[in-house]
Amino acid sequence: MLLKPEAAGRQIIYHSFLYYGLDINEIKDAEFDKLCVFAADNWDALSDDMKKKLGSAEKLRASGYHCLMSQQDLYAAAEKLRRPILIPPNHLNAFIKKPGHLMPVSVRCFLR
């Protein structure tokens, strides 16, 4: 795989959010699984922040459902999609009130 482990982690968070939070599937399941296995196999090369977002190597081999995302990850997803993302108020408040708060990628969001 040509990606660095940290870049693979960012792709996992992005695609997990699209799939679980927005019902958008941009890549095939097999491609996503390869990203997860690659990141899990290179767990020690990931930053502590990325490890926190991805959970554990064992969980990552099974699914991206458990992953967490930051406000920055959410804004990056919106930018890449070139569409505003509407976040339910209870989750948006958590982002605003707690700097550094991580939100589940599975939170139901909507595209404007």
C-alpha cells in the first residue's frame, strides 16, 4: 500500500463517517478492509491521537463503526464533499462546549 499509516487512518475515519453517518459508500468494502488491515498491521507507527480515534488494532480489523472523529475530521469531510453537513444539535453542542471532543462516526448527520 502506498499510503502511510497515518494517512490510512484518516481515510478510515472519513469513509467510516460517510458510510455510518451519511449512508454514502465511496469505496468498495474490500478497499476499506485493506485500509483497516494496513493500519492495524502498522499500529505502532500511528500517532497517539490517531490510535485514540481508531480504537484498537483488533477492533479495526473487524469494523470502522467504533471509530471516533474530531471537529477537524468533520470539517475535512464537508470540504471534500463540497457540501455542508448538518449535525444533530446534541452532538454539535458537545463539539462547541468541549474542545478536543471526539464524536462517533456513526452519528446520523445530513447533507445540506
